[in-house]
Amino acid sequence: MSWLLTGRRVLVREPGPDITTTIQRLLDDGAAIVVVETDEPTPELRDVVGRGLAELATPGTASADVVLTDPVREPAGPRRPGGTGRVVLVGGGPGDPGLLTLAGYEALRQADVVVTDRLGPLGALTDLPADVEVVHVGKIPRGDFTPQERINAVLVERARAGQVVVRLKGGDGFVLGRGGEEWLACTDAGVPVEVIPGVSSAVAVPALAQIPVTHRGLSQGVVVVSGHVDPGDPRSEVDWAALAQSRLTLVVLMGVATLPAIAESLVAAGLDAGTPAASIANGGTPLQQVVRAPLSRIAEAAREGGIAAPAVTVIGPAVAALEMGLDAAAATAAAPASANGASPTRPETAAAR
């Protein structure tokens, strides 16, 4: 972290194609960011503004402690003529560059092109050599996105052009990250591919919020599920009724919009309405936010607390283990819900960092 920027308001002029990388690096340095945009904001810029990572202003309307012009990365061509390159699928962790593995950093240093998600550790990209090309292929919920088929094609095309292609993904690409699909696309095309695992957001984000996903005496296991469709949707492949009876901690990814239906289904299937739950937004970033409430109220509390994607929701007695102490958490887990579905754990919103 650069202590010179901690707590300062930084105004970024003339945002370039890598503005999201610039914003992430400034956030890692502790700055509050305002971007001056004269034209229509790009989808990536609208995304970071919508997530609360930066403000958007028109020229002459914002003041700041520091003003800088966004560095523009020039497009780079392949460094290796002809032949077959390779693809490296790198799990980048939940967003903090410090949680990117050493193997992941080494892969970035050797890359000709980096194909990155919006939730990867974008701050790490500012350390790349100037001739490394960065291709943004993020998927914005209910907004602009690059189809998976196009991402697969980019990986194959660039590798066949003789480039070392690093596919940088948030969390771990093999945990609800479609990394397996990218592996198959490369192998089907005869392109060499390797995997560097990442720190999964499913366990890292709760840990950063001081929430264990397992805890002796409270939970002997954890289930990670996708909440991108609600339990009543024909596309849902999750047996929510079975999970309600499993006595395991539930970690729900991609479940912000469907959280009300998920909570309702779990309670209807027999999971105690007072079961501790928490939703964590922007995990692994300086703007991480945590909302806690009993299961019956977690969707309402998340909405009131401004929780938006990307977020991770954790459900189970282990959620309260460090907050209340083991004995109190065990007592809460064993106690029946009150008439209104509330529990002794009050909803709260807190910055975790």
C-alpha cells in the first residue's frame, strides 16, 4: 500500500482502456477515486461505479487531493512468431493482489497476453511489462458481458498465434468459475493448457469477514452452491430441501438477486428461521461490507445494507462462532426460532477492513 494515497481523494482524468486496473490499484493504495468521463462510460467503468468502487463526474464538477491522467497501455502484438503457444488458467483469489499465489504472479510475468475477469486481482496487472496486452472479458450481472464461447475462442486464437496466454480469473477457476469449460476448449483445439489453482472466494471471503465455514461442535462440513437461479426455476440443479436438512454450512455464490427465494425455500424445507447468516460484498477489497442477520431476515438485511454483486452468503451456526463464542453459538443453533423468525443475533453492517 502507498501511504501517500491512504485516505486521499484521487481524480482520474482521461480514463484509458485499462481504467478498471488503475482503479483497483488506487483502491489497494487506500484512495477514494473519482473518474472524470467526457464520453459515454464503458461497461467496465459503469460496473466499478455501480459497485461503489469509484465515483463518476463530469469535467469541472469534482475536487480532489490528487489529480492524475490514466496511463494508457498500448496494444501489444505477439512476442513469439508462429508456432503454438500455451494457455495458463490462473485462479487469482478474491481480489486482493496479496492473495494471488506466487505461481500466479510468475505466470503473469511470463505472459504475452492476459485475458482477465472483472473480479480478478486487477491491481496486480499494473506491474506487468509494458508490452503485455490485457484483454478484459468480464461478465457483468444483468449487464454487458463477453459470452463464454468468445472467451474460449480468444484463448485458442492467441495461443495458436504463438502467445503465452494467461487467463486470470477471480477466486479459483474450477469452483463455479467455468475453468473446466476453458480447459476443454483448449484441449479440444490441441492447445497446451495448465492450471494454477487460486484461493477460492467461497472460503476466503467468509474468512476475511471473520466467519469460519466449519467449526468444531457446530459444522463438520461445507457445501458451495450457485444461486444464479432461484430454487423454483426449472434450470436449478440444487436440491435445496436436502441442503436444509444437511446440518452443513451453506456458501452461496452468485445469489444476491435470488437470496429471498433461497432463504424462503430453506426455511420451508425445515432449516430453522433463526439460523445465523451473513452476506459479504466486495470481499477481499478495501470496500468489503458485511451484513449479518438470521436466515429469515438475511435477504431483507442485505437489501437494506446495500449488498450488491459480487457477494457471498454464508448460512449456518458457524457464522456466529467467532462473534458469539462457541457455547453461545451452539445454544443459538439448538434454540427454536421465535414467533417472528428472529434470533438473538441482530442484523448489522460493518466494514471488515
